[in-house]
Amino acid sequence: MATMHDVARLARVSVSTVSYVLTGARPISQATRDKVLAAMAELDYQPNAMARGLASRRSRILGLLLPMDERGLGATETAFVTGAAAAASTAGYHLVLSPIGVGDLNELRRLASQRMFDGALLMEVQLHDPRVDVLREVGVPFVLIGRTADTTGLSYVDIDFDQTVRAAVGHLVGLGHRRIVYVNHSAGTIAEGYGPALRTRDAFTAAMAERGLEPLMIPAEDSAAGGRAALATALRQAPDLTAILAMNESAVFGLLGELTARGRRVPGDVSVVSMVTSPQVAELATPALTAMNSPGSALGRIAIETLLRHVDAGNGEIHEQLLPCTLEVRGSSGAPRTGGGAAGYPGADGPRH
């Protein structure tokens, strides 16, 4: 592998001159620059990433600001990341995951002020997200995967939660369901202002009200145990339920398990539709889940393309785009049993059998 010294010998210049050509630290005559570049081409010399970054005043690194917890990344969340990473790589950038949430503002300010990345994607966006203020203050280009309450002057891509929820409710109502329960993310997540949890809650309430149906939302911790507990709560509050919409991917398997433990058939007694879900996750369940398939990979790609326009232009035109999830009917949804609700079935409001 050719080195900087090899380039200097072939071009008959000093090593420092080769360095100045790479970094732009000092002016070099065009004739000398051409000799160095010709030598680099002949030797197939590949300057390291740091030198290329110094020359272009860029790190060629994009930060993905994604808060992490003990759950890690599920398959559906991973689709956003892989879509973004592939688009960044195609454009000659590295996408680096940084688990910075709203509680890590000092760390974000440090990284951004040191120009550790050329631009940033924000995920798990809250309606009032202070990370936006920090990046604006420091002047780092950024794009949201998600939306704040006030999107003035912000570029974002997000799921069209209103259209997605309406389609899911419409599917169940079209099958004949009237008593539908919505299992959301945790009460703590809702209280923190997590955008998807609040937007889907409001969309569910509106979609049910438009049809003259009573909306019931149950929060659930992001775990299988949370799903089991949420079902128990749902059955206490709505023993006649015939269908469940579940936004919480981590909880949905506990919910299915608890239905089975209580003697409820899916979809014979209770239909289940999983919201914002990847096909890979939906196919893991038994029966396979009817789901609103997440456009995560497409959103990740569009977000990177938008971010790079901001990086290249210094500011760039604001881009706002919503994509709905698409309904894919599998084995977990069907018409309600004759006679309506679940009252009278084992475990409707009592202990499991």
C-alpha cells in the first residue's frame, strides 16, 4: 500500500507538500498540486479519512441521535437505522450511532461544538425536544425522524400516524368490531411527550368518535410483562372487547400470550392488529400478526438524503414528509364471533385458568 512518502518521492516534493495538498492547510501552486495528484493516481494512493476530512473541512460522519435503553433495537426500529446507514454509505458518509437523549444535552453540545459530525438525525423525538434547541444553537444541520409540536423551520420525515390509525380502525370496524381497545406505549413515555404515543392516542380517539364508538386506551410498559398486564387491565375495563390495536411492539407478544392463557382464540374471540410493525416481527407471532407495516427503511433513506442537502447547502430547503403505514392482513384479525363481546369467556375479569 502506497504511503505519503512514496507519493512525495515520485512527485519529487517534500512530504509536507503532499500533506498541504491533502489538507489545504497552505496554498500550493497548481503545477505542484497537479504533480502530487498525478503521483497519487499512479500509485493508487488512498489518503486516510482524517486527511480527507481536513481537506474538505468535513468529517464525513453523520450522527444518529437515538436514545437507548435495556431493550436495545427491535427489528422495526432497526429498519429506520439500516435505511439511513445504506443511504449515508452510498453518499460516502459514515453513520455513527450516538445514544443521546433529552437528558444528555451537555454531551450533545460538546460533540456538536467540536464538529464531530457534519450533520445529525434525531430519532425518538418528543413533542418538545431540547436536542433541537442545542443543535440550532451550535449551528449543526439536522433532520428529524419524527416531529416536534412546533415544526416551524424544521426538516422532518415521519409516519402519518393519523392516516395509519384510521386505516387500522377502519379495517376492524369493517370486519364488524365495535369494542376496540388501543394498547399504547407506557404511561411514562406518554407523560414525557413521546410524539408517536401522543399522536396515535389522539388519532385513535378521533377515529373511534367519528364512528360513534367509545375509545379506550391502555398504556403498557415496553415488555412482554407489560403486554400481559395491559390485557388484564383492558379486560377489567372492557370485558366485551373483541379487538385490540397494539402500538407497543415489545408488549404485543405478552398480550398474545395472555390471551392464550385466558382461553381466548386469536382471531376467533379477539382480533389483534399491530401498529408500526416490520413484516419480520409480524411473522414471528402465532398466528402471524395483521399489521400496519412500518415504512422505516424508506424514512431512514429520505432523512439522510434531506440531511445531506442541508449539509451541502449550508441550510437547504425545508423538507416535510409523512408516509403512512400500509395494512397487511395476516392471521390475527377476523370478524367478531356471533353475539359480540368476550363476556362470559374464561378469565374475562377474573384469574387465568
